[in-house]
Amino acid sequence: MRTVNAAYLRGCGNTRFGRLEGSSPLTLMAAAADAALADAGLARRDIDGVLCGYATTLPHLMLADRFCEYAALTPAYAHGMAAGGATGGAMAMLARELVRAGRCRNVLVVAGENRLTGQSRDQSIQTLAQVGEPEMEVPNGASVPAYYALLASRYLAETGMAADDLSGFAVLMREHAAGHPDAHLREPLTLAEARAARAIATPLRLSDCCPISDGAVAVVVSAEPGAGRPVRLAGAGQAHRHQHLCAIGSVLDTGAAEAAGRALAEAGCSVAQLDCLAIYDSFTITLALLLEEIGLAPRGGAAARLQAGDFGRDGALPLNTHGGLLAFGHSGVAGGLMHLAEAGRQLAGRAGARQLARRERALFHADGGVLSAHVSLVLEAA
């Protein structure tokens, strides 16, 4: 093996997100993979590594091999991964390490599932609720929105922020999704409508929760940048403090800052040098908690930065310019991976109508479980 100094986000592809009748995890992932390969300028024979995210609608013990068989790929390295919402980031981080170690030249990272049409609402709720602690939390009927509602209640009590202040994040994500033709929720959402939405788990309303979607995303991490403006994966970091909500020491210190700090240190930059953000947003409270813990806003101040316009397209730190999970959609692992694809496209200057003024450095951050598994990546335009 020959080690290399850099790994590049060479290509990105995705399907539309939303209700895709007749789709399956395999058809969706294959379509996203085809798009990513075309974007990277690579053929199937060029792919020597495949990392595949889990799919709740196809819980196969060897999903990576099943996908490779379906997609006519014959890599020298392949396996499936699972880290909840952080899976996409964890796969991209591993792909980076495989490339830098010389184990692989071109790694396809892919995820997708028909989470909206492939299972009933009750099946989805039951599957996702298993993230809870099995003896105390799950038997008491808690759901994922309930876990995050408890986080939100504690956070609001400690910071003094009003629940209504969270609604602005849902509005902003709808604004950003309106510019992406593949987004699940593209219709406008006013602040009044967001605040009037029905309660799901107090203090979270329907507008504070991401939709469940069908869809897939794929990216190619390579030893060579390919055509166009190169985007390098300059730094990476993880942190794992707990699995279950009942084991969180403080909602203000969950491991996000630790993961981001490691990624920023490896990239040789600081929070002040970032100019684009791709932050996991399963709920509006997720955004507020992560932005503040990472140091992108003061404690209790994420909503103030939002209201000042800092996270808008023309702001100092454009946030989730595709609409994030809250509006582009959430199709399991693919939902989080889409944040990485969008950041890569923005830095490469290939975001189409959503393209921002020239940006040099982006931070991607995802969490899995209940702020349990944290993965940060720093992307730099070469």
C-alpha cells in the first residue's frame, strides 16, 4: 500500500426525497450511486471500496455485499455501517482514512431507503424508539420525538430561550429547501404557521420535527480530486459519551464540541475560519444544541444569530443550504449524508441555483441516537 496525503470529495449524487412509490433501498441507492459516479467522472471498475449505511426497511446482515451485487460493483473492500444519524459522517471519515492509508483509491459511500413508503407509521415509530434504554425508557413508551422533547425542555430551562424561538429554524430550512428541486418540503412556512403547528411532544411542535422520506445519497471519496474545483476532507473527529438519554450528563455538553474540536485541530483552523455550515437537524432543538456546543453561537444565543440573518444564504454562516433534514427530508442515513453532499457542492461551485458566493471552508457535523454519536468533518476548497 502507498499512503497519500489527502482525500477528496470527488463526486456527489442523490435521488429526489419524498414519497417515491415503488422504490426500494436498492433501487434508490443504485440511482444515487450512478449520479455520484457520473459527477466524479468514474466508472464502476474504478470503485475499489464501498461503504453502505444501514436501512431499516431492508435490515440485511450483509447489506454492502447485497448492494454491490445489485449495482454490479466488485470492490476490494466493502462493509456496512451503523451509527444512527451519524452514519453518513462516520462512513465518509472511514473512506477518508482508507484513501489516505492507500488501501483504496476511490470509495463509494452510499445510503438510502424507502422509509416513507416501505413501512407503516407504527413500524417506523417502533423501530426508531429502540434507540431508547431498554429497561427504563422503551417500556414507558417513549418515542424519538419524546426523547428530544425532554432535551429541549432541559435546554430551554437552562438557557432561558423561549420555545417559540426554535420555530425560526424550521422557517429557514423551508426557505433553503425551496431552492432545491429534490427537496421533500418545498412549500413556504411562515413563522406564525410554524408556531401554530400541532404539538407532537411538548415543547416540540410538528414544525420542529423533520419529515420521514424516501430517498438516497452517494458520495465518492478519492485519492485524486477529479475535474473542477477540488474539495479536500481536511479534518475529522468523533466523540462518544453515551448511548441513552438517561446517561447524558449535561444537555450542554454531549460530545459535539469534542468531535468538532478534533476535526478543526486536524484541519489546522478555528471556528472563526468557517464560512459554511452543514449541521444535523433532526429537530429544531438539535440545531440549537449543536450550534451552541460547537461554538458557532453563544449559550442560548443560536436563535439570536438566526434572527440576525447569520445563517441565511447571504449571512456570515449559511446553514444547510439544501434545507436540511427539516425540509429536504430524512431518509435515514441518507438524510445526514445529504448535508455532506450539499457542503461539497457549495465548495466546489456546483450547487446550481443555490450556489453561494465563493466559500472556502465548511463544517459538517452529525449526531446519532439522542446526541449520542458525534462526527465532524472539515471540508476545504483547494
